Amino acid sequence: METKKFEKFGDKEKDIEQLELKLTKLYSDWEQLKILWERAGIASDPLRLDETTKNIEKFEKEIMPVLVELLNIAGVERERFYESARKIRDENAGKQIQVRGAIEVSNICRANCLYCPMRRDNLKGSKQMRMSSDQIVEQAKLAHEAGIKEVFIQSGEDPQMIPVVVDALRKIKSDHELQELKVVLNLGDHKGSDYHLLAKAGAEGYLIKHETIDEVLHKKMRPHTSIKERVNFLLRAREAGMYIGTGVIVGLPRQTDESLAKDIIFAGRLGSWKMVSCSPFTPSDETPLKGTPPGDFWKTLNMISIYRHLFPKARIPSVSNLDNEGLFTRPADLTITGQSAAINAGADGITINITPPEIRKNYKIYDTENKRHIVDFSKAERISEETGLPLDIQE
């Protein structure tokens, strides 16, 4: 019996040793890729594939199998992988949970994404709402008073909100008490001149999740546009002077692990070093994807951990729909929240919703009948307690 136990322990040690060797090789290849990407100026054209990028593509293909393997890591290897991610996070992003305050300013969207309840085809059946610039500023004040250092202004893709948000930004940045508040935007795809107005008014960052780099899948999920157009909007936002972030949905119908691996490589090509994210697919009854399987809980956490290893200083959020109990592979006996599990996998950010309840109830992005997974201060404090990390809140 003792011999069998020793052999089992030895197998675990061997698995961990092999994992560390793989990670060492992955780090080396990734650093080489970063050099090649920089030399080729690939960040300004991240979809570029031509004769001059063949050497780059060779390295990218070499790390693909390792990324796929890490997306499916389990058992003792996964535990060690997450431990490594936490160490990297603590050393590069800090031993704390970054907190953003979300202000949802419009539920009107001209896009028609198959996975989103706020899609254009649903507008007639929803109570449409837009916040005024003064309302946005008021919520920013409440966030600041609560100690939040950064607000996240998001909306459906609503062109009419651009001047409203610009006005709100000017008011925030001209306010003596609020001007230190950082502002990141998630407003969708707009004209280059709009991004310049937003940047000039004081927005520091802009998030546009590319969702999936798979050209065919992207077109199916977002039939009104293409991946090339989506990426061009990201580049315009950066050209305007804001840092950019991107992200993906894990578990879209017909998505493959190879596709997710390419999403990770794309974020590197893009140079999204400050902000990367992933969230599990949450099917909604109010979309054409009603009844399709949900995303994979562990695969999402594994991707978060991969991100942390390759994007050590980035803000990597733990998203609220990780607490959807219907997610594939989500343990029924999970003793902590899904968001806490993601923090333990290497994430470092959460977003507290500070949108007024009467407005928030009409901003339906994840679940049906307003059953959204809302993060408030009590949930944030629970995540802090479960992970042992303090919230980065100003006293």
C-alpha cells in the first residue's frame, strides 16, 4: 500500500515538473514572439499575414498546442498553474483586487449580435433608456465618495450617447474632486473622430471585445460586421490616445480550443498589455442562441490563468456571470463564489455596478427577466474575504 501511495505521489510530482518545463518553454517562445511582433510593427495591423510574417506565424503555431493543453488543464496541474498565476499577479499587478464602478448609460444598440439580449432586433420589446450627462456625473460622484478610483462607462452601441459621454467626461475632469477619477469606456464601434473627442475629453482607456478571432464564427455571431472591421475600431481608439483592451467569449457555439488559442495570440499581436478579458458564454432566451449549451467554467478560469502568465501586468477581470450555476463544469459543491475562483486563478479585477436600479433593470446583457448577476459592495466584500485580498478602495 505504501509503495502505491509513493508511486501516485511521484506521478503528481512528475506532472508538475512537466508543467513547469512547458511553461518555461512557453515563456521563452512568447518573449521571442513579442520581439518579432515589435520589429514587424504588428500591433498596428494585428491581422496581418503575409510573406514578411512567416517567421512570426511559425512561432505562433509552435505555441498553439501548449495553449490548447493549458485550456484543458485539470487536477494537481491546474492547482499548480493557478498558484503560479497568483504569484505572477501579486508581483506584477499587486496583492489586491482592482475595483471599477460600472455606469450603464444606454440600453439602445444598433448592433445585432446573436448572443446579446440588447441586440437591435429586441429594441421594440424593451423600455429604452439613456442617461443624461448630469446623471453620469452624479454616479461618478457616488463612486468617488465610495472610494472607487476608476469608473467604467458602458452602453449599447448608441451613437447618440457620444456627445453625452463627452460632456460628462469634461464635467468630471473639470471637477476638482473628480478629476483624479480614471475613466474607461465600453461604448462599441464608432467613427475615428468620436474616439478623438472621447480621448480629448479625458477617457483613459477603451474596451472593445473582439469576442472571437475566428472569421467565420465572428461573422455568424455578429452578422452586421466582420472581424476586420471590429479590429479597425480598436486601432482607431488607440490612435486617438486611449489604451485599449480586448476580450473573448468562451463557449460560443462551434468554437474550438484552437480558436481560443488564436484569440490569446491575437491579444498579443494587438499589444493589449493593459487589459484582457474572457467570460463564459451565457445563452439567453431573448436571443437566437436560446437553448444552446453554456460556456465552460473551468476552461474560462484556465484562460484567465493563461492570460496572467502571458500578460502579467494586465487588468484581468473576474466577471459576474461566472456565478451562473448553469455553466458547464461549474462544480455544484463550489464553496466560494465563481468570481472568487477566478481571482484565485489569476484575475485581479471586479466591477461593482453603480447604475441606478431603475435604469439598471433595463440593461439586460446576460440573463432573461432581469435576472442579472449584479455585483454590489456586499458581493465585492465577500470576494475579498474568500480570496484574502483587499479591495483597492480609497479610504
